[in-house]
Amino acid sequence: MILNVYREGVEKNNNVLNLINENDSVEIKKIKELLDVSSLEYISNSLRYILSINKENDIDCFNKIKKENRFVQNIDTFRVILYIRLSVEDGDVIDGDVSKSIRNQLLYLLTECKQRKWKVVAIFCEEGISGADDNRPEWLKSLKYCEAGRTEIFLCKSQSRFSRSMEMVEKYLHKEFVTWNIRFVGLVDNADTAVKGNKKSRQIGALVNEWQVEDQSINTRKILRNKKSNGLYTGSFAPYGYIKDPADKYRLIIDEPAAKVVREIFQLYASGMGYSLICKHLNQKRIPTPTQYKKIQGLKFYNSHSEVNKRITYSVEKNETLTDIAVSLHSTVKEIMEYNNLENEDVTEGQILIVPVVVSWNKDTIRRMLKDETYIGTLVQGKVEGKSYKDKTQIRIPEEYWIRVPHCHKPIIDANTWEIVANRFKNRGRTKPNKNGEVHILSKKIYCGCCGKSFQRNLCHVKNGKQAYMQCGERKKTGGTMCNNDKAVRYEVLENMILEEINKQLEKYYNLSDIEKSYYSKKVDNEVENNIKALNNEIISLTEQIDKKRRALTLLYEDRASGIIDSTEFSIIKGQYSIDVDEFNKRINKINQEIKELEKSKHTKKNKENVFKKYKKIEKLNRIVIDEFIEKVFIGNIDPITKKRKFRILWNISVE
């Protein structure tokens, strides 16, 4: 039974953050001189780290206090809270040092409090969050603290640190703070709600701040989209298997240790192994997950779904063993014993254990990797974007609007393996793994020549054990009413027949002369190129027609202004022009999609030629070979006269 869970940064048997001490600089010493830690009811965790403060926050600091206790007795000593926000939009980061920027801001505010004899009771700090965001966690905490009546003054470096939203400035500075009897002070821009006549300047300042954020947001989106369209990688962290080029942060280069794992995952899946079995294989080998690997590399990567450093308080249930607990909670017996100082594996009912969770590979991670086009050298970006500069909620962009740029970096996965995996995805749901997590090599490749439905694999008991057969699934399901293909075929007979036919195709290819092989390759190129050329010519023609319509529309405006045509005629003609232009644009979009499909088919055909070159003679079939050569095999009924069965193969690749 799970009793509790401690997450990263929390030590066992302790609910206090494990702090990292650093050598105090002159700046830190000065901050500590100005800061009375004993008076602090709350301080953000980021500042705990920087200042190495071990004092716990007051558990009641956000609870409302009685009205009579809301005001300090000494009118000269006001309670003040500090709100610090690292503003990327204002260029606050000093030489790439976030901590230094925060320390400078904190020292500035504390110095002012010292001069004015204000008592600092809480410090709220946030990094890299825009002032236009109304869902900042520490900012919301500071407002709750104010509402609780635990301070008289809200102090910031400037009003823009509090908020860059006109709506929020009006709501809190000019309404809620008045109700709560809170004074707001912004030092740099002299924003002070206690100064009469200061309100208009605060409102103007808020409006200018909001305009600035809006303009910056628009410009940033345009710049980012342009970078993505030009094949520049704009993500914060490189995908697993790659790292950012130290010489060019917008370019990905292969990280060989991780790339080796990526290749193994693709190879296992292509060979017929399912997600669960791949996860089991990787976990048994104790290969770090992508999240673990990033942390091992020293990257400050955070995944909200990660189990990194999770600790579970667990009560042993009746007849439960240490192995049972380890398996159910994704841990190991050895680590549980070491963490709890156990001398042996004996546990008793009700015994309390702290179980360190071992991060494990999961099916979602494997599936995402197998679909990630990054591994074939294509950058796919622009899948999500924020609603607006005020609302950072991510919305998913339709796939047709994603930004795809091929050949941006070296691929980890070759085109042939990628195609095999892609074909398996097409059949997923129909080619389900068996109990062992594997897909048998002929799964969803064998079909009935009579009804067209798939053949199913069955095991029959024989003298020497079990024998595999395949038979029409439709006949079995309907009891023979929908199909008369009533004879099963032995699995090994099918395998041998298919192996023989594939080797015949290989033999034909290698018997071709070099001239014939060259002709085949050029034929593929010429057919596709001719089709693409024709479609591009159509696009040119449509574009010219669109330009003509637009020029005609310009003349139409002149005719309307000159009184040559009236408003009714103008509206009718303009409406028809708009309809025509829309139809032309729709056709252009459709043509572009057709061109993409043709280029894809050209690549596929060239890739199929490479398959022939990869093999000389195949001794034993596997799922990869089957997927490369064969799309479907049709098995007909037994001919009553010849007593032979018809077999027909629909090839993915064959010698023409």
C-alpha cells in the first residue's frame, strides 16, 4: 500500500529541501546582512538555493489573519513583500547568469527597504516568465499573501515587473490593493499608489508595457517561424540521439551513444517486436531513458511526467515479497534493500519501506521515437503554439500546417528501416503482438484469394508437439457461409514458398545487365520528373490567372469609383473574382500535395532498388525481409481437377 510520495529534491525522512551551499560572494554577504531571515514567513525555492537558506516557510503564511492584527503597531516599520521577476524581454540576464541577475535585483530592493526601515516578511521570485502572463505561480502566491492581510507594501523594481497587462494593473493596483489596503511601489519608474496624481502615469505606463509585449510577441513569432522554415532547430533541448552543435545552436549533430540506442529501437520494432517487449529489453539492459540521459549529460531538463528521484513510502501487504514490491513499483530489490538498510529480503506485513523508483522506458516514449522524422534528417517544427502573448496555453496545429524541412542534419535511421517501420504503423491494430510481445513474420500478409479477408494463424496439437496452420478468418468466423476456401495451409509451407519466390526475384535482378539496371533506375526518375514538371507548369498557369484576376479587380475598383458600374454590379463581379481566386488557390494546394506524394514515391522506388542490392540470397525469412519485399500474399482454393492451390504475391518490390 502506497502511503506517500516524495519527489526530486527531497531527502528521505525529511520534508526540507536539500540545499547546495556555495562560497559566499561579496554580493551574497551584503544581501545576508540586509536580510533578516527570522522575519521571513515565505521565500521562493529559487532564492533558497541562491542564498542557502534552510529556514522553512510558515505553513500558515497564506491564511487570512484577523482584521485587528492586520496593521503593525509601529507605524514607522511597515511589513513589505518583494516580488522579483527575471525579465528576458528586458534583457535582464547578465552574461548568461540567471542567478547574478536575481541577486542584483534583490540587493537593490533590500537596500531600499533598509533605508526606509521596512520589514521584509516575504520574497517571491520567478525566472523567465513574461509579465503578460497572468498565471505566474509565485505572482499568484504574492497576491494571495496580500489578500491574507500579512503585508502593507508590495515592492518591485518597476511596475512592469508586477505585470505588463493593463487589465491586471487596473484590477489589482487600482481595485484589489485598495480593498486590501496594500500600497504598491515600483522603484525605477516611481510607481507609487500612495502618491496622489500618480494613477494616470501608472495607467499610461501599463498601456505602453502591454503594447511593447504585444509587438515583441508578434516579432518573435515571425522570427521563429522564419528560422523554422529555413531548417534551423529552435527547440530548447535536442531530441534524444542528437545534441546541439556547440558551434551552431540551431544545428543538430549526432550523439553517438544515444543514437546507438535509437537504431536498436528501430531495428527491434522493424523485426516484429512490440512496444512492451522493447521497453522490457531496454529496462533489463538498464539503458537510461531520454530524461535520465539528459540529466546525466548535465542538462537542466525537467519533465513533469518524469519519475526521476521519486521516493514512495510503502506499507508491506500480507504475503507480499520484496520482489513483488520492486516489480510493481518499477524498482529493484537491491536498491530497496540499500535505501532501507535491510540485511536480507525478509519483510513483514505492515512494515514501512521507502522505495526509490527506477525510471523506466514506457510505450509512449517508444511510439513517439518511432514516429519522429528527426531521425531521418527532417526537421518537423511548429506543431504547437501559444494562444496569444497573454495566454501561454499550447494549442495543437493541424499536421498540414507543420513546418517540415528535409535534409537539415545527418540521419540516424536509414530510409529503408524508416519505411519498414512506417509500414508497420499502417498495419498496427491489425498486426497485434502475441503473448510474448512479438508479431509473427506473416502477420497480416496472407489473404484469402476467394473473399479477400486475412488468413489467421492457429496452432494444432500433433504427435510431436504443436503445428502452426493458417486459414481464412472469414470462413472460420461465419462457419463457411461467406467463403468456400475451407482448407488450411501449413505455416512452414507458406514460409518456404515465399522464401523461394523472393530468392527468384533476387536471382532475376542479379541476372540483369548493368544497362538494364540503369534503364530501370532512369525510368523511375523520368516518369516522376515528367509528372512533377507537368504539375509545376499547372501551378505557373494558375498563378498567372490569379494575378490577372487581381489586376482586373484593381480596374474594377477604378470603374466603381468612376461611376462606370454601380455598387450592385461591383459586388457581383467582385464576389465571382473572389470565388475564382479561392478555387485557384485550392487547386494549387492540391497540386503541391500531389508533388509531395510523387517525390515520396520516387524516393520509395529508389529505396526499393537499394533493397535488391542489400541481399544476394536469403537463407531464412524474418519480418524485415517480408515487409521489404511483400505487400500481400493471396491464397486461393484448391482446384478440384489439378488438386493444386493458387498462390499470388503482390510485391512491394519486384523486377519488371
